[in-house]
Amino acid sequence: MKRFVIIRTDRIGDLVLALPVAEAVKDAVPGAHVCFVVSPYCAELARACPFVDDVVEYAEKADRPGGLVRLVRSLKRGAYDAALFLRPTPRAALAAVLAGIPVRVGTSYRFYSLLFNRRIAEHRRHAARHESEFNMALLARILDLERSDYSPRIEIGPASRRSAGRVMAGLDIARGAFVIVHPGSGGSARNLTPEGYAWLADHIEDEIGMKVVLTYGPGERALIARIDALRGRESARLPGPIGLADLAALIESAALFVSGSTGPMHIAAAVGTPTLSFFPPVISCSPRRWGPLAAERRVITPPVPECPTCIGARCEYYDCMDRVDRAAVRQAVRDLLR
């Protein structure tokens, strides 16, 4: 096998944690060709990985019969020897079959698992290990891997560096002299409250003496406005939406990236920026599965029992994220900025 296609059509963090599979393939099979099938929104991140040779965009949620036909044609043109479904979906699995890909690797417990001819029986929701390890286990179903401790890598191109430079110039900040605080999570997990982020931004600026820049995703401007109201001042922020590659360049320029469990946290890890992350005690959202793979990182969870699912205000520990130890947060900020 020389030609591999890897399917991961969901969100930012999911894709970033799938990128190490490309490096593992290249190590195991010298001269291998690796293609990623990804959502259009995440495509530029896949293209920024030095181990990915080709990218096919597939809008799974907006797919119509014509989209499936186009995917089948793309897969046929690629003449792939193996398809690895890190996030299996019925349509993508069917496309691989119709494209005639001989080896198809996926999980064994779905109603369409018969479309895979190499299967692994494992439920990720139990968070028994890290997402990247789950991905490597699928790859190990067809390749002998000498190691599995790969981390995501994203390379910043010149155009994105220039874009980040313009943003920094507009905010009057210098490379390495600011902290990014990203308070949104796109609904992926419970997060530190706006009050918590407002306190943290004040602490970094007033007690540490570092400039804070607030970043945000689609639909999160109201959250930024709420934090500014709590702070009683206007925070430095992105002037408007930017592409993911440009965001990666800006994150790479920061001294520290602070957030909940969210895709940009994994971008920070992939570009080498230290991370401070807040995680809820929910098992499926555990840092055991979703923690950042940054070389320098701190993960903070509230001091409450782990729970199988969040029941919100009915929980005796609600809102558990308000219970995060602020002394531990202060120490983590100092350690990571040191």
C-alpha cells in the first residue's frame, strides 16, 4: 500500500488531532501519498500540515446526491489503496466502496460497519485514551507502527505571517508580548464562565503586565461584549473574522493561549504555543481524550467528581466551572509565561 486517504469531515480540533496520522503513515511507508478528506472550513489547516500531500473538501452536512458523486469521483481519481475513517459516516463510507478502495478501516459497531473490511471495536465516548491514540489504533490495524507518540504539526506560510503581522500592528502588540484568551468553545464543552474569563484577563494585564487579545469564532461576538462589560473596559480583539491559517499564525505569535476545550486550543499546540486550558468534569469531554498535545501546557478542571453527562442547573455542583481554583490559575499563568 502506497496511497492512503484519511477521512475526517467534522470540526477544527478533530481534524488537528487527526493530522499526526499523516506523519505516522509517512514513517511507516516511505514514499507514501496521503490525502485528507475534510470539511471546507478546515481545509486550509489540512493543507498547512507538512505530511499531507492532497486535500479533498467534502461538505458532509450540506451534501446532496451530487456531492456524493463528486466525492466518489475524487476518490477514484486518487486510486487509493486504503481509506482510514477517523470519523466514519454512512455517505463517506459508501463513497469509498463505490470508488473501489480495496482496504477500508473503521469501527465495528455502526449499522453501516459492513462497508469496512478492517474493523476495530472501540467506543470513543468512554474516553479510555486520547483521541490521537484512538486514531493511531485505527492506523495500526493495517500498518506496523514503530511509535505512536506523534503530535500535530501546522506550518505557517508567508501570507499568513503577513496577515498576522497586520493584525498585531493594528492592535499595537509585538510578537511574543501578548496572551490570547479565547473564551468561546462553539458549544463543544462546558467552559469557564464569562466572569471567570473577565477576571483572568484582568489578572494577566493588571498583575502580570501582559497585553491580552480576545479571539472568537462565528457567533461569539456577544460573548466578547459580555466579557468587556464585566471588565469595565474594551479588550483588544480581532478586528473581524480571519481564516484559520491566519489565526494559526497569530496564535503562533502569542506567548500563551488560554481557552476551554476548543479547536483553536489544538491549533496552538500544533504551532508550538503554550496552552492553559479549562476542562469540565464530564467523561466524554475529559482531557484524557481531548487534552492539548502542546509541549508546554497546563490543564485545569474544577474540584468536583467526574460525571457521565452534564445535567446543568439540576446538578449539586452547578456551575462547577465557577469552582475552578483561581490560585492554581495564577500559578499556571506564571509558570507558562516564565
